[in-house]
Amino acid sequence: MPRMSFWVGLAAGYVLGARAGKQRYDQIKTVSGKVWQSGPVQKQVTAAKEGARTKAAPVVADFVADAAKATSEKLRASRTVPSQVSNGRDRTTGGDPWVARSAGGDEDPWGSATRR
């Protein structure tokens, strides 16, 4: 793979630095297009894509799962109850129709759901 990167960089440098005019540029562009579409190059491209899917995807999935777990643990640790956030007072017993109550009366359903 490092050798391939070298050749790609060399070709790009030559194309960008070439001062041979439009004809030479078109010739280089045509040849590079044929090389890119060739079987061996496309085989390597397919192998690289498959490697990214099989090796990188599980790593990314693990990272996202770990981040979600850490975030949920932080939220549970803070035990912020939405009904108490607006102005700092406990609205669960204040007759607010938008606050859900459990059948027991004074128990906060969010607090009981997040208790360990």
C-alpha cells in the first residue's frame, strides 16, 4: 500500500506540475483514467473498501457504544429529574398537569426509573 501511495502522489505531482500544455494534460488524464479502471487497481480498491468495512466498522461501533454508555451513566449519576429543572422547585406535588405521577402519589416516575 505505501508503494501505491507513492506512485499516486508522483502521478498527481507530475500532472499538477506539468507545463507541456493541454495536449499533454489530456494524454495524462486519459492514461490515468485507464490505469484507475484497470483490473488490478480496482481489485485493490475493492479490497481496501472491504477491509474498511470489516475492520473499521466494529471499532467505530464499539467507540459509539462506549460513548453512549458513558453518557447514560453520567445522566443517571446526575439524576436530573425533568420536573425539577425549570425553576429548581419540586413541581411533582404542585398540581402541574404536565407532570406524570405514579399511582403511589408523591413518587416521581422519572426518579424511580433511574434509581439503581
